Amino acid sequence: MLRPTSGEASAAPTLAGAIAVAIFIGLLVLDPAGLATLVRERAFDFVYAALPRDAAKSRVVVIDIDGPSLSRFGGWPMPRAELARIVDRLAAAHAKAVAFDIYFDGPDRYSPRALALKLSGLAGGEAVRSLAANMPDTDLLFADSLRKAPSVLGALAARGSSPPAFNPIGDGRPLDPRFATMVDGFNGPYPTLADAALGLGVQSLFGEDGGLVRRIPLLLVSGGATAPSLALETARIAAGAAMIDLDFARGAVYGPRSMPLDADGAMRIHWSAHSHWRDRTISAGDVLDGKIADARWTDAATLIGSSAPEAGALRPTASHVLTPSVQIEAEAVEQLLDGVAPHEPGAARLLTIAASALLGLFGVRLMLFRGPAFGYAALAGLILVWFAAVVIAFLGAHALLDPVGPATAAFLGGSVAASVAFARTRRVKMLISQRFEQYLAPDVVRAILANPESLKREGEMRVVTALFTDIEDFTRLTTQLEPKALIALLDPYFDGVCRIIIEHGAMIDLIVGDAVHAFFNMPFDMDDHADRAAACAMAIIDFTQKFRSEGTPAAEGFGRTRIGVETGMAVVGDVGGSRRLNYTAHGAVSNAAARLEAANKLFGTNICIGPGAAAAIRRTRLVAIGQTQLRGFSASVEVFTPESLKVIEPTPEPH
């Protein structure tokens, strides 16, 4: 049997794995449905969650207008007079910046003057009108407080009736659209308040898949107007920077620190731990009640917003399904002040492609090197090495490397190669099974395929029982019949004989001419092999007697079948060199079975059983039929046959 070399056997799986990796890399680059980007961003979310940002040095405070704070004022919005009190405290404590994540779209509807003027329009309200002029205007009060502090108010990225005047950015050159978020327009806060603030910034947030907020837009452009985000303007003022500058060559923005810009002029948020959120957050009610020392926000950037659901400022993020927008802004301000922002290096995509190709091909070779168990274990180790590289790059330089693409390429390449190799192996096993089930019992074939090493192919001494058959007067048939007719006659004969041998658990060693050679107790142990051989011999005689008595065999004078059976030691193993192997038994027992088959002519029997087999047979009653000198053996032996079989007349020897 010709055997393929290991290179030939692994060529198809290797090619299939390489093609799978190439197709995957093509999809990774083209990303026609945006799936690769989605998976990559979700993977980055996981990295952020597993490695939260260290914010121990951050000087950012969040004043939360929470539910308990609103309940004392009857709900949202919080009166501007109370906001003015908070700003006054922050200004007195020298807060570095005071930013509002609240959009003030118009005058305070709840100020005493506004209410008085509204009532004056009703019937009988003339007296109230005269009083309104002397009532306090909370917008003016709030504006005075904003002037005392380094305050920042929020604008919206939307067309509106009051376009704001943002502080200038850069040197006046047009902004490269690659480094900005393009919007339809800007709408500023109530002019009385906007004029009092030190800075304005866009507080609009933009969600990605599923509305998740992953980035803060730092720079926004509408027409010829350029605006900073609320976080960027707050960080600039808190850091004391005179203006925001840009480096178009490097794609960086300079405010408090140099920050790399991500897609559309945005900054990725690297979330800190929720415990840090709690530490930096103060309830607005506690501030108004004087429960918090001024030192808490001295030299700190302070953001004021609300976590109350009625404020409508809860957004989904990778950190929490409902994150207050003021906490999102606070995360961004901390990153800007610390100069920390996750970003994809310029060569990240090329590195991802190269790593995907390299890990994919490594995965293919690993899977084929030592088999699936070792391959998958090594593959897991290879993927973990890439994950470690991703973590090191992130912790060392906040560089984002795609953790999923190369890992998927490695797994895909290895799995496809393993699948093709498995399919080839399964096909080969199926072919072997179909072939060898013609010579062995199906259970034996399955056992060999499951554990090929159980065959001691290098050679072993084993007790076997040999069964050899022959057709009497076969030479006459070969000269009497046409080749096609002879084959048509022999095929059903051999089918029946081989079926019986296999059913009794023997291994068919050879079909040569008109003879069948079979062995019991190989390749696996069989305690009752001699009894099986005797039963098999009698079943063959029953079949062949019927076969030769009917139809064409009877018409052509098909001869009777003679069988020799003997048990003894034999050398069992593969013989034949590297090009053609034959698993068989060698020894005197084979010669004895052949001579006993021929001895049937002398004794007029169908089955001759030698003394070795007769001593081992327990379930079949035997009778001694005489002694004979077997050719090639020095001593005569006693011969036996099953008692149930009729002894026929001896066949005369031809002269």
C-alpha cells in the first residue's frame, strides 16, 4: 500500500487554512458591513472595563443635582438663584473652572420678576406689573455669579436662533475636516448668561452603535465656524491655557496638553472605576447646606450637572447603561488635564493586518503539527500572547491594537486547517474501513481505527489458529470455463466464504487462486479462537455444499471445499518493506493448516483439524480420523474432524 508523505498529507489543510486567513484579512480591510469595526470597538470597550483609568491625581469635582436636591425645590429645573449660590461658593474657593452640563435655553421661567410679569398680563394684574420692576431677576443674579468665576456654559450642536461666539481656536487657518466633527450649526445658551461666561463649549454627545457614547467630540465645525467641546474648553480654562492650538501634521490638539485626535476630531474615553465617580461627586443639596468644605474644589475643575432622570441627561455607555452626561464630561476633562487618551496609532491597521496574517499562518501550522489537542492548546497560548501585547501597548502608551482580528485569524486558520485535516482523515478512515471490513469483522476494524497503535506492527509472538480453504478439482474449472464465467462463478462463492469468516471474528489474510487463508486471534486477543475456527469451518462447509448443489455451480461440477485448521505459535506483524506492507502470520502453524487442507483428499473429509487446534477446541465434538505425515514436518500427526460431519469416500490421487 502506497502511503503519502507528511508533506503531502498536510498540503491541503495548510492551503485551506491559508485561504481562510486571506479571506478574513480581506474582509477585515474592506469591512463591507461595518462588522469588523463594530467588533473592534466592542473589544476596546472590554479592554477599558478590564483596565480602568487611574484617576488618583485628577482634580475634578462633580456637583450632582440629584433627586434629593431637586425634591426640595419641587423638581427640575433647579432654580437659578440656587445655582448662583453654588457658583459664588466655588468662586470664593478659587475653583479652577466651573462648567455647567446644563443647557440654559432661555430666561428663568421661575424667577420672581418673570412670574410677576406673567401674572401682570392676566385680568387685574396691573398692580403686579408695578411690583415686577422691583423684584429680583435671577438671570441677572446668576450672570453676576458667573462673572465672578472661571465659568463655562454649554451650547448645542444644532441650528438655532442664537449662534454663540466661541473663543478663537488656532491661528485662524481652516480646520482640516479629518480632525473635526461636522455639524449643521450651533445654538448658544441664553445671551444674558452666555455674555457672562468666560467660555462656551458644545455639550452635545454623539452615540455610536446602539447609541453608546464612546468618544467626546473635541472640535466641531459648521460652515466657517469652529467650536470646542464643553470638556475641552473646561480643561483649557482649568489649566490656564490662553487658547487651543492645533497640529494638523500630527493630528493633535493643544489646550492644557497635547492630545492625539481620533476619528472626526473626537477623543476616546477611557473610563475610570465607579468608585472614583463616587469619590469625586458631591450632592448639590450638601453644597447648599454648607456640608462640604471649600477646600474640596479649591484648584479643581468643577462640573455641575444632574443624574436625576427628569433632567433627561442619561446616556448609554460601555461603563453603564445609564450614565449621567456630567460624568461623561468629567471623564473627558480628567483625561484632557492628565494628557491621557486611548488612540489607534497611525500604523495600527497595518500592524493588525500583519499580525492577523502571521498569527493565522502560525495557527495553521500549530494545528497540524501535533494534532487538535496540542494544536488548540498552543493556539490558545498564541492568542494569549497577542492579548498580552495588546495590554502592554495600552498600559504603556494608551495605544489601541485590535485584540480580536489577529486572534480570530489565528483561530480561524487553525480551525479550518484542522477541519480539512479531520475531513481527510475521516475519508481515509472510511476508505480503510470499507476496504478492511472485507477482511475483518467491523468491530475489529473500528477498534484498529480508534487505536492504531494497538497493532504491534513491528512483530510479536502470538498463538493463532489458521484456517485454510481450497476448492477440489479447481484446475479443471479454469480450463473448462471462459474467464468471465469463471469470475462470475467465484465471486458469490468468495462472498459467502469471506462473510462467514468475518462473522466468526477471523482476519482474512489472503485470497489466492481458489484458496482463502484466514487467522483467528489476530490482530486482537480472542480467548476462544480455536472454537470459533471450528464453528467457522463447519459453517463454510454448510454454505459451500448448498452453493455447489444448485444452479450454475452444479451444472459446471463445482468441487467441494476442503478446510485445514491448526493452532500454534506464529510471528505476527507487518512485512514487505516501506512500499507495500502485509500484516500476516509466519510460522509452522500456517504450513500445517495448508498441509491439513490437502490431507482431506487422503481421509475423504471436508475438514482436517490438527492436534494443536484439537487440544484447544472445547465446544465442538471431534473424532480422530488417523495419523499422517505432513509434508515439511518430521513427525506424523494425529488428525481430527468434527463428529457431526459425514466422512465421504477418499478422493483418488491422480496418476
